[in-house]
Amino acid sequence: MISYETLFENNRQWIAQKTADNPAYFAELAKAQTPDYLYIGCSDSRVTAEELMGVGPGEVFVHRNIANLVNNIDLNVMSVINYAVKQLRVKHIIVCGHYNCGGVQAAMVPEDLGILNPWLRNIRDVYRQHAPELNAIADPQERYNRLVELNVREQCVNVIKTAVVQLAYLSDGYPVVHGWVFDLHTGSLIDLNIDFEGILKDIMDMYNLASHSPAGPPTA
């Protein structure tokens, strides 16, 4: 186990390394942030956004929670998305899940998990929506991995449902929403190739929040 004091020594070494390469590194870093990416990932300690993407400080705006959920009544994630789009003007929003996700696995177990119940219900709803596909998968690990992927997709849809994303995309052509999965066994990032424009088009009957005129009844 790394001692608490070691963390501060690591920090001193990191400062020395950065300033050796560029004496003005921290002065420049303090000026502003202009990231092109918003990363919404899992809080799992094994999945560190900047490291797995190969980027440094200032290059990605990060939000993490259990099982990378985008819940429209979670003011935390909604505030992050709003700030990233309206203030930072990010070009890409990435929802990144990972195989062996404890939150997804917990949601697959029919038991009372206390305060986690309302949070995990979002994942259980994803399972319910895709139950025929998931139940047809005989291998439990493959079913688990598939739910990780489906959960990422559904969270991407939740991002696309937000007014701030719709308005920015219609005005500027960005941000574009992406869904990824990180494979802990190989270290690889897997692009799920989310059809952003297709999803946006499909949900517009019900979730068009970018129109200034009253919406008519949803079509069949």
C-alpha cells in the first residue's frame, strides 16, 4: 500500500519533471482550460480518464460516477454537461464504461443494496429494455459485458436528450456524442460507434428541446 506521505513526494517529483521540461508549465496551465473533450466515466479506481486516453492536464474535462450514468435529475452530471458545452464549448462528449464494472454487476443482482438502489435502478431499467437480447446470451460473463455496452449506449442517448447538447449541435455542428468501453484485460479502448446523428433524429419527436415553437403530438 502506498503511504499517505508518498503522495506528496510523488507530487513534488511531478512538479520537478514538468518544470524541468518547461519552466512556465504551471503559469501557462493556470491561465485557462480549453479542452475539446468531455469525458463521462466510471468512478472505478482502475479507469483513469487522462491516462488511458494519453492526454495531459487541460485536455479533457472529466466527470465520473458509479457506472458512468447520465441521469437527468442528477444536478452534478447535468451541470457538468451544461458547463462543458456552453462555457468550454467542447467538440466531443464521450461516455466511457468498462468491462468488469462493479456497478453494472451489482445491478444484475436482485437484492436490496440500500442507498444504491435508486442509482442502480437506472442500469436495471437498461436491462429491462434489452431483456430479450440479454437473456438469450447463455454465458454470464458475455451477458455482463453486453450490459456494460448497452448501458453506455443508453447513457449516450440520455446526453443527446439534453437541450444544451441539441441546441449547440444545431447551431455549431458540435458536440458529437461517442460511446466507448475500456477493456481492463487488454487496456484497449473500444469505440461502440454510436450513431449520434441517427439517434438524434430518432428521438426528435419526443425529445426535441431545441425548437422554439410548441411541439405537436409525437408521431407513431
